[in-house]
Amino acid sequence: MFIKKALTIAALSAVASVSYAGSAHALGFTYNAGSFRTPGVTNEGAFSNNVNQQGYTTLDFNNGAVPGNDTVKYSFSSAAPLPTPGKTGIYSDQWAPSGVSGEENKSNYLAVFEGNDAIIEAKGGKKFNYFGLNLGALSGGNTLRFFDGANLVKELTYDIMTKLAPVAATQHGGEKNGFFEFFSEGDNDNFDKIVLSQVGGGGFETDNHTFRVGTGKYTSVPEPGIVLGLVGVGGMFLRKRKSQKTA
């Protein structure tokens, strides 16, 4: 039986006090269990709540190849990915990010290991103001960075992400999973590059990436959740959102 874990008031307080080293720009994000892309198909991991909405692009790894299209380019800082143990590549095994309620993901996913970053870029001078991805099993050393050109917009580490991820899947030995959705609060935190890295041992497993091209504030409000604005050097604040439903 799969286990869902709820954040307690104490946990929320701990999250709010996490020290954060980053720029002064705000980059908000929500975290939730995600949704299924296709009703009844529960073995492909969790997807963005916007997966079937117009204006969003979703790329997965189901066919075993590095994805990409005329909007998004994937590349790697070292050699091309190789699906061999301990090497960055596309895998299908028990470490795939889990589904909405911890269901086992039997599809292909991307795993990043130390020494070879995965780099996701907007093509043609475009920028993103929304990005979502299924993360897990989260482990020490997982690092997610957002850039605008050479400028670092935000960096999230394992310590931040694991406190927020809502689901622990049984096949991951209690390691956390969740769907994270990042959105710009204004022109200063639009981004054109996302870098997935692993610092030290272990791997960084991700699946089902969703993008929205745009500049300025992200105006399509994400699904209900707890929203974090990462603001300023050395701190972050927490605010609760009212539940909303999109017709």
C-alpha cells in the first residue's frame, strides 16, 4: 500500500526557516502530487496540472530518446547520456518518479549523475515563465538551477525540495516524490535555461517536463497548493493560497 504524507504545521515552520542562498529575484513555486495525463493510465508518473492545457508543452522520455522540439532543447555538459549504472541517461527501473498517489512509474525517465549535468534551454531567444517536473526519488545532492543567460535566477537544493515533496513511494524506501511547478513573478525572473545536477553520490531522477514560453509575470494561476516566493538572500517566506479550480 502506498503512503501519502501530509505536511504538518511544524514541518511548514521548518521549511519557512530554511536558509536560502540566491539572487534577489522572486521565483514562486508550488508543490503537489500532480495529475495523470490520461485518465486510467497511472504507470507513467505524475504530470503537471496543465499537461492538457493549450499553450503548454510537455516532454517525457517514454520512447527512450532525449526529447526536444522547436521550442525546447536538451543537451548535456559532458558526453551524450548512456543508460549504464552510475551514468547520466534514460532509464526504466524502480527509481522512476512515482505517480500521483505513489503508483509505480514503469515508463522511461531521466536520471542525472555527478559529472554530467542535463541542460534544458529555450530556443530562438525565447524565455520561459513556467516549468513543471516530476521529481523523485529525491536524494542528497539533487540540485536544480534556473538561469537567464549567464545570470543565476534561483537554485534549489535537496534540503529544500525534500521538505516539500508530498509523496513517499514504497518502491523508493521512503524517499520523497512530488510534482514541482515554477513560475515567474515578473520580468526579472523569467528564465531561458534549466540545469539539473547531482552533487556527490546518488542520482537525480526526473520525468514529465512541462513548459510555457512567455515573459513577465506568469498569469495563469497554478492549481491549489502552498506557494513559496523565494525572495532575497538568506531567506524565504511562505504564504498560503486559496483553493481555486479552473474550468
